[in-house]
Amino acid sequence: MKNQESMPPLAHPLELIPLFRRWPASAPRNLLYTLIWSSAIGAVLAALQVLLAHDDATYVQRLWPMLLMSNLIGVMVHAGSLLSNRLLHGWPRRARGLPRILFSMMLMGGCVLVGVGLGNMLWSGVDPLQLLSNRGVLAECLIVAAGIALLMYMVRSAADRRAARAVDEARRKEFEASTARLLAEARLRALQAQIEPHFLYNTLANVLGLIGPQPAQAQHMLERFIDYLRASLAASRSDDSSLASEAKMIAAYLDVLQVRMGDRLRYRIDVPYDLRQFRIAPMLLQPVVENAIAHGLEPKVEGGEVVLTARADGGNVSISVSDTGVGLNPAAPRKPGGGVGLSNLRERLRSLYGAAAKVELLENQPCGMTVRLVLPLNASQP
């Protein structure tokens, strides 16, 4: 059985008006809404009495006693709803169909009878029992109670439908976000599957070529390659990583390439101590570095330098991968925004951080490119 705390808040008739749904349900808000709603009903009933009664009483003369009775009824209905839900462990909120209608009619009938009798006694000193013994008055009270019960049934049914739609919408958005994230991760894995075999075969071929003439270089390359594989495997099995771990993996990757490229590849990694434990998605920077090597330094005869830096910038962390490669080649222009690789990176960031993260592609002077990732500093993990 659901407990009281797990049940949704009671719907209020004023929530039929969109303006009054702007404020979340709370005890003070619902009590204020009850007074507003009861006063509005009292004003309408007073006007009906003026139109239907055959006497000389003015609207103001009828308004004040009607406001007193309608607010007494409203407060008792409000309190009765809260009390009945507490005593019956939330059953009135969970009830549907005929049981809900019958319970509402019983609650409203009792509140209307007590409110009318008590209001007349306070306003004019009339004996409540004598007043309610009049069949005409009793019939009017029961008709009003039935109308209020039907209205409350409609209000709460509409609230149930709104709540169900809200749950469905939340689930739909969660599913879409999850799907987008899985798609971005799948694209990343596909990209890694294309790059890693090429990198693997080239590295092993270089190790074999170095074993005879330069065994120390071959040993160094193999050791750093093992470091890279170990870090890459750990990252592929984790949902998040630290900036220090990613930098360590990238250093191992660049060390391996440095043996093959020699003086054509230089690199620097500058990650401040206070950002080393900053949590990011695993393998987020690896494709950016690979892109800098493949499209920036490899096509350049003399090679160049790759620099990885991280800086805190207000409420964000700015991570940049810069190269001194060929930059934007006019003969083979890149697509706006960095092509497919950076497009996939943007989608991955959007699935992880929403609009809080962005990717910037900047042209360096006199040569090369910079890819800058701006991530929210307060995101404990993706």
C-alpha cells in the first residue's frame, strides 16, 4: 500500500485555470486557493439569490452571509480532504470511478450541511438543526453538495490525466536522452574500432622494424604501447574518468607515435594540479588528439607540436588541443565545424552535458588548429 508521503498532492479546482498551475502545490498555496475559490462561489451564489429571490434584499446584503458560509464549507472540505487521506492512508486520492464519486458526495454533503448550519447560526443566530430540518433547505444543500462533488471529481480526474501525461513526457525525454547518449557512444566505439586496428598494426610493424637496428627504441615503444592499451582498456570499461587519467593515456599514445615520427612530433601536456581530478567522459580527448596528428602534423613535412592544456574559466573548464600543423587546407577544406569527427564529439557532449558544454574550432597563427572543449565545472561526472 502506498503511504501518505508517496501520494501526489491534492488537486485544486483553480488548477483548471492554467494561470493557477504556475505555482507548485503546497499547504499555504492550497489554503489560499481554497479561500479564493470559496469566495468566488459565494459571490456567484449571492448573485443567483438576488435573481431568483422575491424580496428587496440587495446583492451586498446577500453577499456577506454567503461569503461566510461558502468559506466555512470550503475550509471544511479542504480540511476534510487532508484528514480523510491521512486517516485512510491515501485511499481517497487513489480511488477511481464510482467509489471516488460516492466518497466525494459523502464528504461534500457533510461539509455543506455543517457549513450552512454553522454559517446561519453565526450570522443570524438561527438554530442549525431547525434550519436543516426544513426539507427545502436540506434539498438545496444536497444539490449544492452533489454539484461540488461532481466538480471535484472532474478536477481530480483532470489532475490525474495531467500527472500521467507529465510522467509519460518525462519518460519520453529520458528515453530520448538515453538513446542519444547510446548513439553517441556507439559512434565513438565505431570510430575507435576504425582507428585502433590501424594504430595497432602500425605500432607492431614499427616494433618489429626496430628490434634489430634499435632494440632500446623498440623496447621503449612496446612499453609505452602496453601503457596505452592498459589505459585505453580501463577507460572503455568505465562510465567516467579523470582528466589526469586521460592525460596519462594521451601521453602514452603520443610517446608511441613519437618513436615512429621522430623529431616530426613534439608534444606538451599542461594540466594544473587542481584540475587533475576533474571528471570527464572516457576517451573524450583521444579522438581530438588523433585528429590533430592525422590531419595536422602528418601531412606537414617538418611535422610540428601538439599541446594539451586545461584551465578553469569561471564556472567552466576549458580543455584545448592545439597543433602547429597544416591548419585548414584550402585544397581540401574541412567541413564547417570540423567535419564528422567533431560533429560526433559535439553530439556526445550534448548527450552528456546538454547545452552546458560546447566545442570550438579555432585557427592558430601562423599555422595549425585548436579544438577547445568547454565543460561545466560543477558537473561532478558526465
